[in-house]
Amino acid sequence: MKKGKNEKSYRKILRARYDEMKARCYNPNSGVYKHYGGRGIEVCEEWEDSFDNYYNWSIKKGFHPDLTIDRIDVDGNYEPSNCRWATWTTQARNKTNSLIIECEGKEYMVYQLSEMTGISEGTLYHRIKKGWTIPEILENPVNFYYIYLEHNGVTKTLSEWERECDIGASTLKKRMESGWSSYDILNEPINPCFTASKTMIYNGEEKTIKEWARIVNVDYETLWKRFDDGWSPHEVLYGRKRLSKNSRVKLTFNEETKELHEWASILNTNRRSMIDRYKKGYNDIDIIFGRREQKKKIETYLEKEK
């Protein structure tokens, strides 16, 4: 890389990329946090403690503004041994490049089937992982917006019926394939115990399962199954993600014992900061609320819990 103007430009770009990387892992308010920090993905200490270390590694590895940082092991952390600068195409294929599918006597990589069918690699990958047959993988519509059902002279897509009858589109589709009448498809209860008015309390707020489903953008049948299986409210809404050992440390305050990541979610606190306080040997209250403006934070929490 030429020094001077390019060096200043690259440093500015990499600084933005660096901040975005850390936000994905440690800022619960980030739109993609659930896919990174929420799954336990972290930034190694070498990079987290020093932007210069990250910058020098990036330049050495051939950084260019057209490239994006890619984790070779998608379940691993951001660290030199697990990262590279790659094109968007390379990164998109990272999850699927080990899968080979046999179709009509020939073997294809997932990206080749994607180019042939027009179905995204991600969709093909998830269908394969679910154990679908080759015809199901290649011939099913990409989403429920293109599957129609007629009832009482009214024709709508399954996605539209889902919103109207409070039954998930995937369930409606299965009922159609089983030969149910249109009335039974749209009216048969999902579960004898199920009721759309069933409520759950999380972070002091009480809402129906259906309302929570809309807030977290998850199929409410999925939430109901988690709820019915006895999952904690946090797990019902956000699933059981892969978390680091330190994130599962149990902390107690006001006779309430929760794992560190649960306190972080409830208080909307940076989980990494709490882990750092834990490593420094802070007591439970200092880990949960920090030492700055601690009294105010505790009062706010207790007031919300009333």
C-alpha cells in the first residue's frame, strides 16, 4: 500500500469497520447483535484492546475497501487465526462450500445449484440441513407469499391467512399437503392448550405470546413451543444461544440469581464489560451494575421491578 493519502484513507475505513465489528459483538442495541454477541461471538483481546493491532493485521493480510472481514469458522471469534479479508461472494459461500448435492446423477456445489435455480444459497443450505429431499429442496417456493389457499370464495396467500387466523404459514402448508379441508386448515387449533391470549412477563412487561412474537420477529408458534417446554422468558424470545463460559456465570442481586448474559439483557448493559468486571474479581452487585452511578441504576431497576 502506498503511504500518504491511501494510508490515511484506509485507516479511516478500517476504523469504521473495527467499530462495527465490536458493536456486532458487544452492543445489544445493534440490529445484528443477536447473530454475533447474542451467539457468544467475541473479539479477541489482541484486537479489542488495540485498534493498531487490528489495523496492522488487516494491512498485512491485503485489506482493500472492496473486501469484507470473514470468519473462517462461522462459530468462532474475531481473531487473527480465524479471520481473512474476502469478497462478499467468498463470505456468502463460507457456510456452504463443503456441501455437495447429487442431482440427476451429477454432483453440484450449493452455489452451483443456486445459480441454476435462482434460489439463494442460504435457502438451499437450510433446506439441506433440515433433511429435505432433492425435489423439495429445488422445487418448493422460496416463501409462503407464492402459495395460495381459497376459502369461502376468498383466495389469499398463506402469509396473509397466517396474519388473519393466527396460525403459522408453515403449519397451514403442512395441513394443505395432508389434504385437509380449507375450513379445518384455517380453524383447527394448533395445540389443545394453545391460546393466543396466553401472557408472559419479561423485563417487567406482560404481553401475549402473539405480541411478543411480533416484537422479536419470530413465528409465534415457535415462541409458544418454547414457552410450553418450560424455557425461561429470555430463552423463549431469543432462543438458547451458544454462550461463552463467562457469560453463564451466575450472579445474585436482591435474592434473584441469573446468568451474566441474562442480567446484561435485562439491564441493556454491554455483556463484555460485565465479563471484564467479573475477571477483575468484582462482587456480584458491582459486576451487574458497575461502580459508576451504581445507586441510580439500582434504584431504576428496583422501581421497574415493582
